[in-house]
Amino acid sequence: MGDGTNAVCRVIKVGTSLLRGDADRSTAAVIGDLAASLSRQQRRGERIALVTSGAVGLGCELLKLERRPGEVAALQAAAAVGQGRLMALYQDAFAIRGLAVAQVLLTRGDLASRRRYQRACRTLEQLLQWGVVPIINENDTLATDELRFGDNDTLSALVAVAIGADELVLLTDVDSLYSGDPRADAEASPIAEVRDLAELEQLRSVATGGGQWGTGGMTTKLTAARIATSSGIRVRLADGRDPLVLEALLAGATVGTVFHPSPTPLTDRKGWLAHALLPKGSLHIDQGAERALLERGASLLAVGIQAVEGLFARGEPVRVLASDGRELARGLTSFNSEELKVIIGLGSEAIRRQLGDVGDAVIHRDQLVLIAVP
């Protein structure tokens, strides 16, 4: 295979609900069908990365546990048992089709560190150039609560951004995105396409506003779609229970829901700032600073900050919040939390005398990315 630098690159995400199969279709059969479809795409010259769940479920099955453990240590131990079985199934399924796979386990900390993020990008890129299929999962065995992605939808979107994928495919157990929960709302209708970030934000606000739809897995899929589309990656959501649906999707058929990519995607660094970092605190700003950020693309200055939340050091990521609590931006602060509390306590005139009219930017515009949709 060539170096594949101009090849279409897809990230496929498959969740536990699909991998556990059913009475008529085992986990091994599900993985076999998935490997058959993806290996065909690989032979057509595409580059494929697969984000998978299922380690904890398989571990529980092998250990003959009647229910999923509630304690963190037991969950991590079950994941350790199941991860080996999960990889063996993938290895066997792809090997009979002539493809090698590689296990890649990540925690949020691996992507929150710029250096480790870049190393992960290089490793994944090398695997893709070799024609190896990366099988990516969260490192459930070691990840602590603060370093967890929380769901593989978010992980798949961050992986898609990291490798500059053209498309992210979220395989789920529903046939498309709906205007409401179709199990509870008889009038819920399928949504064939989501055209832009503003439309996506409207759907996210409905999904997180309560009700059965908001408590299920669709909220995390909308979050994943926002991460990927804002970086210029098309997202497809489709029913993964039927292998023919994936075949049709990969062939270009209109199935499920498509989320169109932003025409003005974030750069690699801005995407990392917006989505991979774990904010350590928040800065509440006034309306003047909000206008400066949103309308002029300015840096955040101390005179516009009204309150500081959390404990953070210089160079750590923070949220920038409007006076009504909306998240406007994220960035790396030039001051620690205690320094900022002292500075904003001086008052605007004293700040100008001490730092000058422009002053030292609390977050320079090169270290800041807007989150709010205009």
C-alpha cells in the first residue's frame, strides 16, 4: 500500500449496545461483519481507524458476573479482563482478511497534554501509513474519574480531529437522529441532515433539557458531532445493527443523519484548545469584554474580568463565561488564579495604571478559541 496521504480517512465508532449482539448474533459475529466492511474500504485505498467500546462488558461475561460492577476498582479489573478478549476478536476478524490491527488505549490526559497529543497523532498517523487498523479504546483499566472521556463518542471525535479525518461515522442502535425520543414521542420525526453549528446547538439544548432523549446516548453523540464538525469533519450517524446499512453508508448512500462540516474549521491547535483540554477554572467577564472577544477577535484583558472560579496555575486552561453563564471561549491563562483575584480586586483604573491601557493579556488571542456560536 502507498503512503495514503491523499486517501480518504474515516473514523468508525461502535458502542457497547451493538457489540454485545443478541440471541441471533454474537459479539464475534458483529465484529466479523464490521471487519469485513472496513477491510473492503481499506483495500479501496481508504484509511480506517476504529474506536470501540466493549471491554467491560466482555470482562463481565468472561468472569460470569451477573451485573456490571458499581465500584471503580471492579470496573477497571473487568475492563482489564475484557480488553484482551476484545482485541483477540478484532485481531482474528481482520487477520483472516489480511489486515493487521494495533491496540491503542488512551486517557483524557493523553490528549490534554499538547506534547502527548502530538505523540498520539504521530503514532496513529504511522499506523495508518502502514495500512494497520488502529483499534482505539479508552484506557478503562487506568483512567481515573478526572482523566476519563466518559464516553467513546467524545473519544472518537477527538481521534478524528487528531488524525485529520474526513469523516466520523457513529454507529448506534437507532436508524437516525430524531426531533425527540421516538420511544416516548409518537410525533418524533427523523432528521436527515444538520446543516450548521447553530442548528446543532439548538438540538443539543433540547437533548440536555431533560426527558428520556436527553438521558440516553444521543446527547454525547451531538457533543461528538459538534467537536468534529467544528474542525471540518463530516459526521454520519447510522444504525449499526444491520451490516448492510454500513455497507450502504460507506458506498455513499444517504442513510441515517449527516452533520455537515463547518466551512470555517478550527486549526489543529485551536481544535485542541477547544475540545481536548480539561479546564481548571472559569473567568466571568463583562459585556464589553464579550463584545471584544466575539466581534473583534481580541485578547482577554484583566479589565473585563468580573470574577474568578477555581484554582489554576499559569498556562493552564480555563473557561471564559459571559455574565449570564454562557461559555464563550476557552484558553490558556497567563496568570494564576490567585494573581487574577488580586488584579481584578484593584478596580479598572488601578489595573490600567499597573498594566497599561492594553495591559498583559490574561488570555492572548493566539491561546484562546471561541466556543459560542455567533
